[in-house]
Amino acid sequence: MTCPGCGGPLPSDPEPPDGLRQPPPLPPAPLAGDAESPTARATRDPLWRRLSCVALVLLLGCLGLLVFPSLFSRPRQASPQVACHGQLRQIGRAMEMYAGDHGGLLPPYGIWPDATYPYLRAPQLYICPAAPGEPGYAFNHRLGSFPPERVKRPAETYLAWDGGAVVPRTSPLPGATASRHRGGDNFLYADGHVEWVRAGAAAKWGTTNPSATPGESKTR
């Protein structure tokens, strides 16, 4: 700028000390309609975006623990009844394989554990987990060395069940059961399925006679 009187340049104002300098003016505050969106903020601030992702993962993990606790807990050991059920199914498959290798006949009565052992190779399968100090399973003596395809009602004929490893031929079926699982026992049927039967109801829910006809035994 020039002086109005002499036309010469005006002396410039001295620079203020560093402590007295005015800060630069702040940008005008955005209006209500011009507020910064979360997407724009996340694009501008990568750290904020990372923290948001971490918070979301932690929240989903907490919800998963509340909704699906069994998925994050240790697997529970199978109950003795469930384990016994599985063992009888394996014994049934072993008897089926034995019959396939021995002219279509089931194992002989009295030695069926030894006869089926080559197909299982696991001694513990012959002992019920609910009674480790007792004989494992009883075998239907009427089916010893019997062709399974001649069983007239395989879904209702007992093949093996909780009881002694070998029961006398004169023992009635209800008296040979052990009542090891909640007041009942697991029964393996001639068709290969396993079912829990309440103690005392064995005669009602099945038969030991492979040649029984519908009029000779009580059924469901």
C-alpha cells in the first residue's frame, strides 16, 4: 500500500511474537443437513473402521455364546444307556456278518461271544457300561444256529439284551433281564434294531420264539 500524502510505501506492520500469533480461522461448522455420514467418516479414518470391525466381531461372539452354548462347550460323555445301545447294534452287525460267513446261520448258543469276536475285536463291547462288573448281554437260545431269514417276525423277536452273557435255557425272558437303564433294558431285535424296554414289559413288547405267529405272542 502507498501513503496518501507522499505516495511512498507504507511501512509494514511488524510480525507479532510467536506467542501472540492468531490461530488460523476454524472452518465453519456443518449444518444439520450437511452432517458427515458414518461411511464418509470410516473412509476418512481407517482406525475407526478397524475398531468398528473388532467391536462387531466381539458382539457376534457374545451373542453366539448366549444362543449356542453347546457349540462352545466341551463334548459330553455319552450316557451308559446310549453307549450300551450302540454296543448292541455293533453286536447285531457282527452276528449278521457271522451268518454270512457260516451258511446263513446265527452263532451257536453259549459260545456266541467267541463266535462274533473276530468281527468286533473289542472285548469291552460285550460288557454293558452301566454294569462293568457284571456279565454283559444275554443271547436268545432259540436263535442259536438258526437262520435269521426264517424268523417270521424279526422286528418283534429278541436276539440279545441286557443280562447274563449266557442264560439257562429254562430261564424266562423277564427274569433274565437286568434293569440297568432307568428301570429298563436295551434289547437287540432280530432285524438289527435296538430298543429300550421297561422292566417287566418284555413279554408284552416282543417274543423269544423265532417261529411265533401273530396269535402266539403279545405285540404292540
